[in-house]
Amino acid sequence: MVYKIKWTIRSLNDLHEIYSFIAKDSVRYAQIQIETIQHAASNLASFPLMGRSMPEFSHLPYREILVGNYRVLYRLEENIVIIMSVVHGRRLLKEPSN
């Protein structure tokens, strides 16, 4: 089964912020980083369980894949992988509110 990948507005904003930050030093490296993140996330369409449960919130249905210094946070919903956010690995996360 192939899952559909859905990026939330928040996750797209995260990509934009990552690009803008890196592009201050190198537009080319910023482009490469964003493409690397997007490619890694696209692999979830075929392998949605390849990510691990998030250590901070193992009791919640969120998973993550690590891409360089970034964490791609997602959850599964039927046949859809929903990319919730992309954060730097050093960033402290708060439990999501419903």
C-alpha cells in the first residue's frame, strides 16, 4: 500500500523558515537541505513506519524521521502520512494540545 503524503501549513512554514535561515549564508545549501528533507519525507509514502516513536511523547501517535540536524514529525491517519512539523534536532518540544 502506498500512503499519500500531506504537509500541514505549519510544516510548510517550517520548511520556509529553515530555507530562509540557511539561505542567509548559502542559497544553494538551503535548497539542498529542503530537497533532502522533502525526499526523506517522500519515502514515508512506501514505508510509513520507518520512523520511530517520538521519545518525548511515546504515548502519542506521533513518529519522526531524522534528516541531518532536523526532525520530521508526522502521524498516520488511515492511508495518509501527515507531516506535522520540521524542527531542528536541538529544539525542545512541548506536548501538542488538542
